[in-house]
Amino acid sequence: MESRLRVLRAERAWSQQDLAGRLEVSRQSVNAIETGKYDPSLPLAFRIAELFDLPIEEIFVSPSRRSSKAI
Amino acid sequence: MRRARRRASPTHSTLGRSDSLIEAKLYDGVTAHPYNVQVIADSKALELRQAGGWNDRIDASLLKRIDGGAAALRLGRIDKPGWRLILPLDAEAQLSPLLGREERYGRWIDRAGLLPALAAGALVTTSVVAIGYLAPAWIAPHVPMSWERNVGGSIVGDYGNLRCRNAEGQRALEALVERVAPGATKGANGIKIAALDVPVFNAAALPGGYIVVFKPAITETDTDALAGVLAHEVAHVRRRHVTEALIRELGIGALIRLFAGNIGANAEQIVSLSYTRTNEAEADSDAIQMLKRANISPKPTADLFLRLSKEAPEFSAEFLNSHPLSIKRAQKFAASFDSRARYQPALSRYQADALFEICWTGAKKPVM
């Protein structure tokens, strides 16, 4: 699943490790989510949304609304 | 009573003898006719004399009291069923050294007295109940690990295709156990750890030294916190808490059937066995010691426990059922944090990458 996680993290000048620490997950999780290799569970997705104070859909791109060129 | 005993002593004088003559009625057990007899007691036997010159000596061991009217003391003989000697009640004092005390409730109660006997009964009852509570902890360490192996093995087997099989990931998971408990995975009774691709947050110790850890506990947990969770499970295994919980929840009978290969209890029931507070506290203390020796920070574990204890339980229900969390438990881990210590990560970056991908097969993307 695509996400804006890398952008949001960069805006705050956090490393993957910084973000992992704030989310209480491993750096590998952050990396895998950012690269779209891993879909977080809903509880983790909500933790991410709460950390950035954004609705989930502004962080994760709904697969059904993804623009056709991305496919 | 003392006087009577003195009179009945074997060293009595002839005069003493005549003093202790007791008039009694004898039924010989053969005819219905009562004979008037005189009874003399010494310390070993009763001597019966009849006016006609007949006499008989009956050893005390042959005599027994017969329940009966309060008006007289009735004796019988063990060897002659119908034989009865009816004595006046006041003969009791003289004969009691010979006959022993009257049996009212049963031999040992009479000997001890009713109240002491009741107290002893209460003590026995309390002990039996107490043993019921404590026995699991006594029995558990004596159950051979090999008996449990099959049970744990078949539970892991029940998960079948859900078992995560990435070889490098498996090595990293074993390395994490070894990191907190060096040598724990080695040997015949070594701990066997398996990751399961099940979307619940949980880790559990199973019979036979198996530990299972579910995917979110790997992919959505700080590796150092996972080290703390695994250390806690290793402690449950080492202290035989699993066996103890099985005995407590299923009973020793079910446990034996289980070991005999009749796995009546399903995997879920065993995965969600609950431990006593004491068990949990012991496992926490052990885990804190293991993290300290391994030079791994206890803070991520404290943070995880704190978060899970506060979080809505839907996601972590499984974990909370088998590991009731409290802020207190989190604080215990937090309190062991040493700000001067130079903690090391539980796994190298390479190992952590491999562990994260343990449920990855090939190039396929993992799906929650």
C-alpha cells in the first residue's frame, strides 16, 4: 500500500529509527511500510495517524482510488 | 479410678481381692439361663466364680464392650458370639484399666477425644484444600519435559501452513532467544520457537518448551521489546509454569490423557492458558534479569506493556488474556532501566531485517 509516510517523516526531519521509536515498532516496520512492502494493522495505522494528527486516508492511499497510471 | 487400678493390680493382696468382688449375671451363649457369678478383675483377666465352685478365667483380650442399656455394663467375648456378662455400672471404674475406654464414635476418636478429633478433621480438610491449590506448583517440576513434547509439537503442527518458514527469519528469531537466554535453544530439552502468521498480537509458551510468537508481535513491535516478551516466555518454560497452568486448568487426569496422546484440549485453549499473578511476577523478574545480563534496554518492553494495558483490547485481547497486564508490571520493567548502562540492540540490523521478513515467502508481499 502506498503511503505518504516518508514525506511526513522527512518534513519533521525524523530518521526511520526516530519514527520507529515514536511508534514503538522496529525500524524494519517503518522501512517496509514506507516502501509499500508491508501493510500495517489497523491499530498501527491509527497510531501513525494520531502521531501525525491526520486522518488515515491522508497518510495511506486507498488502493481503489489509486490513479490508473500508478498501476 | 486410681483406687480401682491399685486394687486390680497383679500385686494385690488376698484381702484386696475379696474387696473387689463384683456381682454379675452371666449368659453363657448356649442356654438362655442367667448365672449369678462373682467377678474379680486383675490387670490381665477377669476371673468368674460361681457359688457351685465353678470358675473361669477370661483373658482381657477376648473381652469387648457391647453397646447397650445405660443401666448396666455389658461385656461380650470375641470368641463366643452369645456370651454376655452383665455388670453393675459402678464396676466400670474397676474394669476400665482392663477394658480400655468405652468406644462411642470409633476407636481413634475415642482415644483422642471428640474435640481434638474434630480439630484434627478440620486440619485434614484444610490441608486437602490447600494441596489442591498448591499441588500444581509441586507436581509441575516433576513432569518429564519429554511427555510434553508431543503436545507442544502437535499444537504447533495444528497451525500448519500458518507457520512462518523463512529460514533466515527463523535463525534470527532463535538468535533473539539465545541473546536473552544463552544456550536456551540447545540440547534435547531446548526451547523450540515458531512464528505464526496469525494476525493477533500474542506470544505464548506451550507444553514441551515450545514458544510461539504471532506475526504482529514481530512486525509491529520494537525488537528490544520482543526480546523482553520472549525472555518472559522463556521464564515461563524454565519455571514449568505451563505444566502448572495445565494442571490447574485441566486437572491432572486431563493432563495424563493429554500426554498419552489424546489431545482433548484444543490448541487455542492451551495457547490462552492463564498463569497466576505469582507466576507472572516470577517470569517478569526473570525477564528483567535476562535483559540486564544481555545488556538490552528494558524500556521498550515497559513501553509495550504500558501501551497494551491502556490500548483498547480488541487488537491485543489474546495477549491480555494470557498475560494480564498492569501499569505496575510496566513500571517494574521501567524501574530496572539504568541510565548509565550502555545498552546494545537485541539484534543486528541484518538479523532484525531477517526477523521482520520471517513470514515472507519468496518475493511475495506479506499480507496482514
